Amino acid sequence: MSLNLLDTSNWLPLDGLAPGFDANKAPTVQDLAGQRFSVHSDGGSMTFSFDDEAVQWSAAGHAGTSTYEAFAVAEDLYYAQWQSDLEPELAVSLVLDLTHGRALYIGALLGRATPSSVAVSHDFRPGTLDGYQATGPDIAESTGLIGRRVEWVYSGSHAYEHIYLSPTWYTWQCLAGPERGLADTDSNTVFEVRPGIFVFTWREKVIPCGSVTVADHRDPHSIRSHGSLFGWDEAGTAPVHFTFGAHGRLISMTLHSPELDPAQGL
């Protein structure tokens, strides 16, 4: 019997997607081990102390010691990811740019969707690193992805495309895998970390989950991303948190008339 693609009650839960989705995840690194970072942001100071396996952290009213994974995005640019041991409904993403003395903290809080809100909310806190000279532009929200259509391959059997529509919305479509044929438009927020390197986050409304990814778009034919998914399991009782990676390529670029460009005036 064929799947009714319009019946969202049949869509795969997050824990059903997880097996095999991380096949293209990059190797983790231990470059942050033995280092302590203090981040100053408008919301106050945050601290992160890393050893080989765990990070002791205090940020945005939360704290704890958690097992983490770290990925090298580019030279002296790192992405670390963990789930709070004390608050399992909180996941943390941290981007550290040691060359430019800047950082971005993202706290993902898992709640319950309502008619006017999705299940995951993201708390974005860009800042500077104590003891490092802050150079270059601030890490800030960006419209740099708008108009791009990118094909992402997460494993030998999982592939999606993203169409970045506006500062608020993007569309995804599954090209291969258990969700093949499914598509939706969900909310997103984008930050530019370095020229051509973006933090892309999204929050789904059908499946109660959200994602943080760090993607290097500098070579449109060889895009690389690292990320995490965080949401409820099929029963809606336990958080699901896992990391992944993908290889991408730019399929096309949409150019709007200047007066109709969704990136302008927002």
C-alpha cells in the first residue's frame, strides 16, 4: 500500500530517523581538551572548560558537566555539541572561532508545541572570547543563504534538498531515505560565522524537533556541514539527541527582482 504523503500522522518520528543518518558525520576532534573559554555576550558571561570527554559549563542560566562532541569546521573554527545531564530537555551548541576571538552559544530547549509555537526554541548568544583579540565582523544573523537551493547527502541512503526562502522560512524535501517524497516549509534562523560559513538552524512543526548545523558554503560544489537533531521520541516522553554530518552542493540560485528580494528590508 502506498504512503499517503499528506497524512502527517504517518511521518517518521525522530528516533525512527536516527539509525544510519549519521553515516557522513565527520570524525570528532579533541582539540578543545584542556582549554577553558570565557565568552562575553550581551546576556552576560559564559564559561566552558573541556577535557577529553566532558565539558564543565555555565551559560544563560544553565550549568553542568556533560559529555560532548567537537568537530573542526575550518582552521581554528570549532563546533561543539552536547545534551545537558541535569536538564535533558536542553541541548547546547557552541561555535568557537579562535582566529577572530568570537563565539556563538545556542541553547535548544525542548517543550510542547502549541497552535502558535513549535516544540523547540533556540536561544542565540553571540559573543567575544576573553583573552583573544576580536577581529573581523561580529557573528550576526545573516540573509546570505537566501535564494540558494542545496542538495544534502547524509548517508548512502539519506538525501534531502533545502531551499532557503527568507530570513524566517526554508523548504526541505526528502530525495532518498525513509522520508522520500515528504516535504515541508519550516522556520529557520541563520548566522554567518565567517565569510561563507553559516550556522543554519531550523524548527519543525510536524515532528517535534529542531536542528543546529554549521555549514561551510565557500566551495559551492563541495559544501560540508556538521550538526545535531534534538526532539521528542515517538512516544513523546523522552528527548532524542544525536549528531550528524552531510556533504552538499549548490543546485541553483534564485535571483529576485531587487524590489521583490525577500532579503531586503527585513
